[in-house]
Amino acid sequence: MTGQFDGAMVSSEENEGTIFEALWAPRWFGQDQALAHGQESVFVFRGPVPPPPSSFTVLAAGLEKPRYEARCRLIGINHDQLGKLQAIETDRSGYRFVRGNGDVVHVGADGSLEDERALPPPDWTVRCTFEILP
């Protein structure tokens, strides 16, 4: 599969089976890509896929450019403080971070947590591990 966005082309076939890491961070409510462990889909990135050696890429949000698409399987989602995640669900009102044990952390559009006793982590950036599919 070859995709093109603003002249940026990515060929999944030549990189089939390649595993790489990308960063996901909440930026635009309702426009960030939702994620689920094991999800197979065409994901959109801000850089080439796979990224060049000793580099990384970031998942695109909203109308960010440049945009590179690649058909991948999401094989890992990890947050420094929350640990392994099963999913990140998005909508206009906020985010739901589904932890590995099934607990859900609700984050409102204003950055507040549903559980007022909990302290939010200093950074919501998540590391995602992808495998490129044919």
C-alpha cells in the first residue's frame, strides 16, 4: 500500500514486519487518533514510517501537516506513570485512558481528572509500538 498526503509517500510493503515506536500526545480534543491494543488500521503520522534510525515519529492529530499514512498493528501502548494501557478513547469532552488492569482514567477537556483526589501526571505523552502490515 502506498499513501500520499501533501507529497509525502510511505510504502508499507517494503517495510512489512518492521517494528517502530511513535509518540502520541493529547493535543486537539476530538481530533486525536483513538488507540486500542491490537488495533490494525491505517494510522497517520507526522513523519516517515518507519522513522529513520535514531529518530522517532509522532502520531498526527487534526489537520497537522505533513501527514504520512501507514497500515500498522498497534502492539504496545505505554505511559510513564499509568503503565501499560489497553486503549485511549477520545471525544470532544476529553479522554479515557484504559489501563492494563481495566481501570479507566477520565481526563476532561480542561485537563481535570474525574477523580478529584488523583494527581494528574506531569506529561500525558504515550509511547506506542507499531508493526507495519502489508
